[in-house]
Amino acid sequence: MPVKKKAVVNRWIDFSPIDGPGNRTVIFFQGCNLNCSYCHNPETIEIYEDDKVPESLYLLTVDELIEKIEHNFSYISGITVSGGEPLLQVDFLKELFSRTKEFGLTNFIDTSGTVPFSRQKELLALTDGVMIDFKAGNNSDFLKVTGSDKLEIIKENIILLDDLGLLHEIRTVIAKGLIDYKKNTAEIAGFIAEIDPEIKFKMIGYRDHGVENGEDIREPTEEEMNKLVKLANSKGCNNIQIIG
Ligand code: SF4
């Protein structure tokens, strides 16, 4: 008998109205390939081997995870996998998504976009939508925010997901003091508008709750956020939403 795949899960939320369409159960997977300065879930970054998972986390097979969240299934439209970076445990996701499909649920992915979707055809066939982060508009600022040089992968993923009709939204956190947020917003908006001006572009105002390394980062004001909307509009984006 094949050995069942296990994933390291940090936690889950039974019902969320903000992590994709409708009411959804959100599963936060443990482990991330980035180290963002403004991470709100720093406890999800560390990657653990199966035999070293702390007691505060969960090492689960798909059957065990389904057992823990199945009581929600009559009340939700589907599940959203988040993290951390859920795509670091992709084999588990494929098995999980095929099981949730059997329950008539939809599957959404909340990702940093730094794992290439072009190699994940099987997973995409089971996926109904992707929310993808766009943390900076150029390589040097992306490196400053995330410690990673994977911006090009995000751009390729966005183009692919848009082509496949699976791009639910693009999100960027607006944080002052870290990078030139106006320049980056203009760059990101320009990139989005060139692909499709109607892509949903969600701008999330940075809030310092739960951030461990945010000493030099500041929250934008409502007025500054409104100005950014005008800037993104002027670059051609038509579908902008402000959060926070
Ligand atoms: S990608 Fe998300 S979870 Fe990972 S470090 Fe960045 S903000 Fe945190």
C-alpha cells in the first residue's frame, strides 16, 4: 500500500468571507520560501521535517485534515489554501483538492506566486482560482521586501493564470518606509493593465499587528491610499479595491 502523504499545517479557520469568493474554510500551511519584512504570519515561515514538527503544529494526512474540517462542508463554497506558502506541499494539495471536489467544493490558492504554476498542470486542473501577491514592481525592491529574486516567476504565473481564467485577484501590501510605494504601485499597475485592465487589483494598507520586523515600516493614511488608487487608474487599472 502506498504511504499516505502528510503535510505540516499551522492552523485553519472554519469560516472566512475574505479569502476568495463566498464563505470558505482556510487552511494555513506551514513553511514559506520568502521572508517578507512585513509578514503578518511569521510563525508560518519555518520549514519542518516530518519528524521535527513541534507539538503546536499538525502533521496530517489528507484524510486526517478532511476529518477535522468536514463539519464545515455544508456551510461553505469551498476551501482556500494559504500559509506560509501552500505550494511548497504541492503533492498534498493535489490529493486534498481532488477530495474536496468529491464534496462539490471549490479550491482556491492564496500564494506568494514564487513557485512556477507552469509545472503544476495537475493541480491547476483541480483549482478554481488563485489569489497572488505582487510584493514589489522591480527586482531590487522585491529583494528588499522578500529576500528573494523570484519576481519574474510571479509575472510568468500571472500571465499564465490570466490565460487560463484562474486569476482571481492580485494583491499588494502598501507599506511606507520600506520601498518607494508610489513607484512600485505604478510599476505593478502598469504590468497588470498591460495584461488586462479588468484584473482585480487589491491594495492592502499595511497594519503593524503581528509583524516582528516592522520597526521602520509605517501604515499609509486613507488619503495616501486614495491617491494610489488614482495613480493605478492612471496606469490603466480599472478594477481596484482598497483594504484597510
Ligand atoms: S510570503 Fe507570506 S507567509 Fe511568506 S514570508 Fe511573505 S508574507 Fe510571510
